[in-house]
Amino acid sequence: MIVAIPVKGNFGLESEIEQHFGRTRYFAFVNIENGEIKDVNIKENPYEEHGIGDLPNFVKKNNAEIVIAFGMGERAIEMFNSFGIDVITGASGKIKDVLEMFIKNSLVIDQSWKEKGDFGHEHHDRD
């Protein structure tokens, strides 16, 4: 399974999750097989300015089955769901730690992520 995660930098598994999916500079595409992290591929976000669907389509083209993020606009979540890609929001920290918890089904998520920052505002629905 491939998990996509928006990250702040190109630091492999030590990369931190970006707070806002639509503003990320990099995406980590992590292959998980049999409960183990097999490899991580960090790709630069090809859309400095993105339109509706650009980022979900980019993630889909990289064969992700799950997206783990901190915050994300409702339109992006809906688009991922329409592609059959599950979305987990409210995750933060180093991707290595987040993925280890995800694999063990013990991922701690911040249920109040929408209240932090500027999520849910109209101009972010374009993610």
C-alpha cells in the first residue's frame, strides 16, 4: 500500500507533516508492505499554484491508497474519496513516527485540527 503525506522538507522519514495539505512543498509517498515501511519517495509538489483537483490527481497518479495529513479542505477530501483514496486528517509529527503508529493501529490524531490555523475558510476549498 502506498501512503501519501504532505511534508515540510525533503528529509526522508525524518520529514515533518505539513500543517496544510494545499500549501505543501513536498509529498512523501511511502510503500508499506506486511506492516513494514519498505521505501519512501519524496517528490516536489509540481503545482506552485494549484487549481481544483490538481493535488488529488497528482497523489492518485502516484498510486496512493491513503493520505495522512494534518489539515485539508473539504473539496480535496471529497475528491480523494471519489477516487477511492482514504483520508486521515489531524496527524502531526515526523512521518516515521506517524507511520509506525498507523501500522500499529494506534495513530493519535487531533480531532480539533479545523479549529487551528485557517482551515474551513472559503479560499482553501480549492485544495
